Amino acid sequence: MKVHGRHYRTIWPDPEHPEIIKIIDQRHLPHEFIIEDLRTVADYAAAISEMHVRGAGLIGATAGFAMYCAALSAPENNFDSFVDDASRKILQTRPTAKNLAWAVERQVQAINNESNPAAKIKKSFEVACEIADEDANFCRKIGEHGLNIIKKISKKKNGEPVNILTHCNAGWLAFVDYGSATAPIYAAHNNNIKVHVWVDETRPWLQGAKLTCWELGQEGVEHTLIADNTGGHLMQHGMVDLVITGTDRTTSTGDVANKIGTYLKALAAKDNSVPFYVALPSSTFDWQIRDGVKEIPIEQRSADEINYITGLTQNNNQETICISPPETRAANYAFDVTPARLITGLITERGIMRADREAVLELYPEHR
């Protein structure tokens, strides 16, 4: 997508030194656009756990390149053990996002199928690039399928703007390109369909305020920032036509783990008969578990993320301040689970389906 009119992906190999992988360090957005080089396995682990990169698809792509880095760094006399060690370190960084484990497992299998270190390194780079390209391509297809939903609503409104509510950032910054929840929005915008996006600020990291607003602005999509608790009010007054969110892990039965607060939006949408869709590439499905509420691991992060907030001062300096009484205890659950019964449909690269096991397996029969 675009940054000041120039196309970027969120992660890419340095053209002259492909052993160095470049990312957009999202901690500094929207006030600074900083590109960071990742050179060691420790760099990748820090980038994932400390939110330099975030979002299901991008976490998966970063994990894929992390395994390439591990293969590059592994000593010949201890290659397999070193790579196994690195895979465990990467797996521990973020427990909820399924794409991370999926990418690591895909890389481990590919590396183990090769017979010597040189072949293993070559293959791991190929697979890392495949994961990134696949993610971008799947998100583009999600946009094509989701566009049909927005077209139908626009037609019913006689061309008036379609009001779409999002939660967190499931944009191109959360993937390699296009995004999941935003892909249909960008597709509609590029097809001259009027859209307006209500952007949840998304505490505590404020990914909506900092990231979604920034990327929608770069693309020229009309949007309005709202406090997290405003969505229900807007729905009650007919000001939301459609909700689209992303997901970090989705069961084959249609339960969805996404940024904390998604469940509340789904409840409000259900009560007000507002369609609630979840957009995801197939790499986000967890095919082993059935009950999302009971089985999906929910990451708990530092209380500091709730007690402190970072922003730009009037002097154009970024500062972090405490917003609660000192030593306040805070519980920071990063995700919640929205049961399938509250979801109108899932938008994937293969099409749109009901959020239930029968419909999911109809589009993904290889997982029966």
C-alpha cells in the first residue's frame, strides 16, 4: 500500500543484502516512519514480542523470515539443534496468533526436508518469501470477495456512503499488504464506491487511532476516529451499515479470537441487526480446536501498556506519561473470543462462508 504515494510492504528483504530483512517499526507511527533492519534471531523475537510488528499475517511473515535468519546463523556442526532452539524462541513470543506457529512449522518442515546446510538456507529463504507473497495475495483476494458485500449495501443506499466500523488494525500494517478487514474497504474505494470508516481507537495500544487512521489517510479513505465504547451508540442510531474485523486465530467451527473488545462489538451488532463479518487468510485457521472460548490461549501483556500512554506533545516530542495512580494494578488481556453465533460470515481468500464447521470445511475440504 502507499506511504506518501510510494508503495511499501510491511516486511521485505534488502535488495542488495537479502540476509537483512527490513520492517516498518510500527511503534513510532503515525508520527515517525522508521524502517528497521532485522539481522539476528534475537532481533526477530524482540520485534514480534515488543510490537515493532503486529497483526496475524505480519507476525506469521516475520516468523518465516526469523527461521531463515536461524538457518543462516546456524553452525554447520550443530545446525539442526540451533534451528530447533530458534524455533522455540520465536514460538514463545506471541501465543494467540495462529499464523506465527503455522509459519514456524512450515519452515521447520521445509528445512528438515533438505539434506545439507546450504540447501536448507536456500529453501528457508524461498519459503519465507512464499509466506509473505501468499499473505499479500490472500489479502488481495479477501478484498475482491468482501467488495461484493459493500457493493450490495451501497446499491441499497443509492450510492450514499457505506458506513463501516472496524476494531483494532487489521489493515495492511497487520499483514504484508492490503490487510484483511481493510482489503474490502480499499477495493470499494478503488472502485469509486463511497465508504466511510468508523475507527475504534483500540486501547491499550491504540492501533486504531495510530495505525488504521494513518493508513486510511494515506489511501484517501474517509474515516472518523471514535472512542472504543462508541460503537454501540452508533449502531443504535443507524449510523453503522457493516462491521468488519480481523482475527488472530479462528477455529474451524467459526469462533474468532481478535483484539480485546471485539466480542462487545459483535454483541452490539447482533442486538442492532448490523452485519458482522470477520476477514482472514486461511493461515489464521486453527484446525485442531473446536471451542474458541475454552481452548484459544489468550495472551496477557504488561500492565504498563494500560497505565502508561505515548503520544506527541505540543512541542512535537514523543513522550510517555502515566494516566493512572502510581502502582495501580492492571489486567491486560490482549484478546477476546467472539462465538460463531454472533458472526454473519467469514471472508477468506476462497470466498465468503457462514461461521460454522460445515461451511468452513466446504471451502477447505482438505481439512476434513
